[in-house]
Amino acid sequence: MTQFAYFIAGYIVLLGIYGVVRSRNLVHTAVCVSVAQSGTYVILLAVGYQRGATAPVFGASTPPGTPVVDPVVQAMTLTDIVVSATVTALLLALAIQVAKRHGTTDPDELDALRG
């Protein structure tokens, strides 16, 4: 089952990269980058998965020696989600500014950016 999660994560990342390569619009490119970043969530959760483990909450009802899922991986996944939202917001803001200044979001029509 865990190999299936790695396959799905790789597929999501490749799908996002393919979308970035084939994109003809800056907004579409930002969305495809977000999709590629979503594959990292699946990878991180697959790394931290343990069969038969419980949530990492310890209390009086949890006996010692109970297998638990690694909380560090869960924290890294939450951090990845926040970073992904920030990157997507930044890319969309840049796409809006390019559209305001140049009147287009097609990367091939942005002659002013060529050196």
C-alpha cells in the first residue's frame, strides 16, 4: 500500500511539471506549480505512515509502548501546506502585476522582459 502512495505522489508531481511546461498562461502556470507542490504532501505522509499506529497523542489511556505515527512528518506537512499557499499567492500576485503592466499573461508575448 505504501508503494501506491509513492506512485501517486510521483504522478501528481509529474502532472504539475507537465502543466508548467505546456502552459500558455501565467495563472495556469501558478496553478500547475501548486499541483506539483501538492505531490509533496502525499510523499511526506507516505514517509510518516506506520501500519497499526495511532495518533501521537499521549495520555492516561495510552499504554506505554503503543506505536504512534511520527509527529515531525505531520508538522513538516503542515509547514509545506503553508509554504505552498504563500508561493501560490506570490505567483498569482506577480501574474496580476505582469497583466497590468504588459496587458497579457502569455509568456511568449512579453517582449519587454527579453534581454
